[in-house]
Amino acid sequence: MLNSKILFKIYYIGIDEYHGSQRQPRFMTIEDCVIKALKSRGYIQDIDKSQFEFASRTDRYVSARGACFTCITQKNPILMEINSVLPKEIGFWAYSEVPLDFSSRRDAVLRHYVYIVPFPISYFEKFSGINIRLIKKACKELEGNHDFANFSKKEGDKINTIRDMDSVTLSIQNDYIILQFKSRAFLRQQVRRMVKKIIELGTGKILYEDFVNLFDTSKEISYQPTDPEGLILWDIKFDEKINFIIDPKSKERMDKYFSKRTLDYNLKYHLFRALQQDDFS
């Protein structure tokens, strides 16, 4: 695999320190950390010659479980060697050799995002109510071929805003709404803006007619997207010829980190629940 193009699969958690995934001047990003680790371990020297390319970019506070990128490496990949110089919230866990003309961005056939609505259903029912049936109806409305201009951030350049949405599904886990979106490609902030309007519809802030009118691109409708913390780039799929090799130690490193953070946050959850009680006898 020496001097071969490698497709890597990584995870990361969108904490305060990182200003999104994509490199930008004066701010630390996920790409910066990945490139620094690859250089320090001798996998790449010149970023341009390595053809370094992330398959998808994510905004600040967005996390990923199956983000992918490609680069031409100068030695065979040993994932734990790279992970040893990465913070725990970022990690490589699988890879595949690909042709030199392969593009992680253009050759992706499916991108899968998961959004965890930050408030439990019981919270909505207490204050505003929530119509799950109406939300499911809106999810179905989003599927298929549409112009998603009003569900995305306006870009400076004229771009094609028509996308094919493979599926939008809703499930409920432990009193929380989980929304899943699958498509070959998404527009900037598209998932977060779709979620914003789905939840507004479900909580009665807009009518179903208002939601459907968002597909009418003759009217430009401006609004802020929902919070990014609940968004996960879950996976990116490629042609069936691409076979990822999962590194067991790297996967174990990822799973241990997630388990530890689960315990940390579970303790904080119970601590604050206890503090809300007037009597703890």
C-alpha cells in the first residue's frame, strides 16, 4: 500500500475547541488535527500532493461516527499509531485502499445523518404538546426529489439546490425523538433546517400548509437552523467494491471512549435530578 490512496473512516465529537470539520484560517478544526497527526507519524508531508479530501464537511458542534476522507499515504496505515497522537474525541477506526482517481466526496453514494432532538417528549407534552403523527407526515413529505433551497443556508454562488431524499424516518428511544436522513448529497445546513421546521410543525408553531410552502422556491424564507449539538454524521457509503478493514484495537478505543462519556453524563444527569428534589429522605 506504499504511496497508495487510502480511504479512512473516523469519528469525532464536536466540542468547543473545534470550529467544524473543514480547515479555516485562525481556528482549530477536525481536519487540522487529522492532518497534524498524519504528518507527525510520517503518512503525509505535503498536503496538496497527498490529495487530502474529506467526504463531507460539518459545522461546529456537529459530531460524526462514520466520517470519511482520502489521502495518498507514504507508508502502510497502522491506525493505532495515528490514534496515539490524537485526542480521545477524535479517532481512526477503519480504512480501505482505493484507486488513485477515487474521490471521497464525489464517489460517495449515500450519506446518513442522525439528529437527536435535545428535549424529551415529556418536556414538549408539559409545555407545548407535540404531534408525532404530524411529524411523521412531514418526514414523508421530505422524501423524494425536491428543491431544498428554503431548507438550506443561502450560498453566495448559484448552486443547484435540487436533491433526492432517499428516506426521512422518525423513531423514539428513551423518550427522545430520533430523526434519520439519508441522501447521496445534502446542502449546507439542510438537515438542521429540516429538523427546525419539523419540530415547529409538531409543536404547533407552524401549520402544515406553512411547512409545504417551504418547497415553493419562488419565495425566499429565512430562519435560523436548529442547534447543531444533536446532529451526527452517522455514516457515508460508497460503491460495494469498497471494503473497509476495521481495526479491532482502534474500534475498541472508540467504544471505550463512548462508554466512559456515557457514564460521565449519566452521573451528571442523576446529580441534577437529585438536586431538584426538596426532600431526599
